Amino acid sequence: MHTAVPEPHSSPAVTPAVTVRSILHLDEIRGARPQVLSGSDRLDRPVRWVHIAETEEVPSLLEGGELILSSGTMFRQSPVRTRDFLTRLDQAGAAGFVIEIVDEAGRPSTIDRDVLTEAVRGLDFPVIVLAARARYVRVTQAAHRLLIGEQLARVERARRVHDVFTDLSLRSADEQLIVDTTAELLGSAVVLEDAAHRVLAFNSAASSPGELLDKWPLPSRQQVTVGVRGRRWGRLVAPFAAADDDHAGEVLERAGQAVTLVRMATQNERDLLQHAADALIHELMGSSDMAEEEARLRARSLGLGPARAYVPIAVRISAPEAVEEGIASLQLREQAVRTELVAAAKHAGATVISGGRRSGMIVGVVGCSGRRVEDTLTALFQRLGEESGERHSAGAGAEADTLLEAGRDLEHAVQVADIVATMSVRDRPFYRFADVRLRGLVSALRDDPRLRAFAESELGTLTDEGASDDLEFLELFLREGGNKSAIAHALGLSRPSVYARVKRVESALGVSLEDAESRTSLHTAVLWFRAQE
């Protein structure tokens, strides 16, 4: 059944997602008289990008969510061949397929329509035919403006939510104020409950308290747990929010973090212990005239037991998937790592004290007794990874006989952890300086003006603003050892396109990327450049 395109609908409160339907209602498409041949019930699928394609190899290059535009005659000749192409598009995750069915004179072609009608028979994949020519370049420009606008609106909305809950955290707001604010942002009821479903705080919003609480707990489609990992003590619930409401999920996530921070802020004893540990760690790293006996006594009161050897360690918390991580989320992760370090050390038959070096970097000293130091550290960091469920970057310094000596070596452990964070391949739970090889040497010498001059000379204009794509391509080329097939696969490009990129980079650098010495020099220069970030 051939249908016209129904009008898109959206909630006034939230910026609508860009879908196949919304793109079909662009003036640039509507003027070409679109008709839906198949998949009319899937027109509200989100569109991630819009591509013009005239080749049957397109499905192998897709990542999912693309709307494909075409005027190719090859898709209007054989129903069997066209059906196979459309099936592969669907399997690749494409959002839909739009094709012109006009002859050379620009008139609608009934022959082409018949071919496509036969090809889509029984398919649920959105296929739309255009009865007049469309300027696809203008279509893609308009669609991409929509997509960018959607992304900017999402970022702005996330920023507003972030600002609200950061302000609440800085003001030390209580749980009830956080719940009230969350309900106001959602326009829907919100409940904070403990692990036994007892209501600790609530705001019924437009609902009545009786409707909300009489039969509590209600089935909840939107909820987040509150508490640090391994010590979850409750849930924050929006029982009437839709399951697919991404905005509600985002607001609840931020609110849950704020509630967790409030609860953590009341745990004064633990806070005092951590502050004391921070102070001791900073003194150990500095030029304090503290005696070894005093250092051991203070460390013992904070949980570091007598040991045969002391090892400085550093743990760099893994980077978030989001572009920007809020203060609350990062603080929670740091607190969790410090707690998990103690448990992991106990599991490994050791003790540890830890402190914050900077945002996202935890440093500490491990007291090792009994088994070999290497075995102890391996068991500790393996356990830490299992407990946290995250892949952190861990570095260790040399084992020392005294606590003061281990403290002075903490900065080396930090350098190793920073280097490990730049490594794409890791095959061990922790690293020492000797394990990071050339990266370690470059990192140690990164402030040397001679190395700076060498690296800047090697990279030339690739470090200029606007040349980051070429620098990233060079980095991938060196990492893959010049393997063009691997590079093409990683970038989703054809081999001819990869060869063209290679020529462009070679022209900018004035060297051949096939020369072994040039590759070595460039690899060293890239490592130096990344070490500056």
C-alpha cells in the first residue's frame, strides 16, 4: 500500500528527535512529492546521518541510523537485485531509503515504480519514492542542520541539568530539596526510597500523595540506584515517567548522584580519615622533614600496617564516555576507587593508604608482607578491576624499605599511570617505568627543549589548528604499522581514499611514510605531542 507521509508530532517540552518522518517533511523533499512504498510504521526511527549513495556497496560502510538518498538507475532495473540491496541496508541498520523515480525528461516513471513496488513486497524497511527530482545536496544540508540543532539542544539541556544539580551539591542541599527539584524538572512525581522500599522523601507533582503512596512501591520504568558501588542503599524513582524518556533518565541520574553526595557528606568519620590520609600522602610526596617513625605511626593509624616493603602506586580513573563529566560523578568515582583499593589490598594480603593527587588521579602506598611484591600488586590491581568494573590506568614505582622513600617515588608512579592512559593496548594489570619503554622515555623528557624542537620539526604543520584530522590519521597509520586495509576498516574508508590521505600527509611532512627511519622519528614526535595534552 502506497501512502503519503503523515505529519510529524512532538512534545512541546522536549526538542523532537530527527526521524525519517521529519526529514520527509523538509521543503526540499516535499517538493519532490514523496510516497511511502514500505515501512510506514517505522518512519519514526531516529536518523543519525544522511548520505547520498549510488553504489550497491553502501551497506558494508554503514554504522546504523543513516538515511540513504539515491537517484541511481541500477536500483530501478531488477526487483530481485533491488530487494537484495534493500535487505542488506536494513540488516546494516539504515533508517530508510529514498529514491527518485523519474525519467530523463524529469517525468514520473511508472516502470520504475513497478520495479520498486515488486522489490519491497513484504518488506518492513522504509522505502520512499520521489515523483520529481530533488536537489539532494540541499536535502543533506537541511537534514544536517536539523541533526546539529538536535545535538545542540541536547547538549544545552544536559548543561542546564548539570548546572542545577551542581548548584544543589555546592549548597549542600538535603534529600527533600533534591527530590523537589527533580520533580519540578520532570513535571512528574519522584520518590526516594531505601532498600526496603520505605519512602524517605517524595514530591507528588501533579499527582495526589494518595495516588502515589497508597500502593507503594509502584512498578517503576524510570529509576536509578543511590549510593556508591557495592554499598547501594536506595533508589530514586519517577514511577509515571515513560520508559523511553531519555530526559527523565538523565535528570534522575544527576539527581541520584546529588543524593549520594549528600549522604556521603554526612559520613564525617570517613571524611576525616580521608582528609588525614590526603595530608599524609601530600607530605610524603613533598619535602617534609618528617621522620620515618612518625610517618609509620601516622600511616598505621590510617590503616597501613607494618610491612616488609612499601610500593608507591597511582591509579588514573578511566575517561568517561560522555564529553564532559560532572563534578558529582567524578567525586563519586574517586571515592569508590579509594574504598575499593582498601578491599583489593586486603584480598591481596596487603594494606594501603591513598589520597587524591589531582582530579581523576588517586595515589597511595601499598604495604607488602609475605608473598612477592609483584604477586601482591598483580592480585591487588586485578581485584580492583573486578570490583570497579572499569579499566583504570595503574602505575607503580620501585619497592622501598622505608615509607618515606616510597613517598618520594609517588610522582614516578603518577607519570607511569598517565603514560598507560595513552596506550591503546594493555596486557597487564599495572605497569612500571621499565614497562612503558619509549613512551616512558618521551614522557620523562617531554619538557626538554631539544625534544620539543625535534618533535615540532618532525610534525610541521600537522600541529596547526585545523590539521588535527591529518595528525590523527598519521597516528593511526603508525599504530597500524602502515597496514592500509586495517586503516581503511578503522576509518570506514575505501583503500583509494586511504592512499590519498597518505599522499596528503606525506606532502605536508615532506617525507615518505614507507621509510622506516621516518616512521620511527614521527612516532616519537607523536608520542611527545600527546604527552603535552
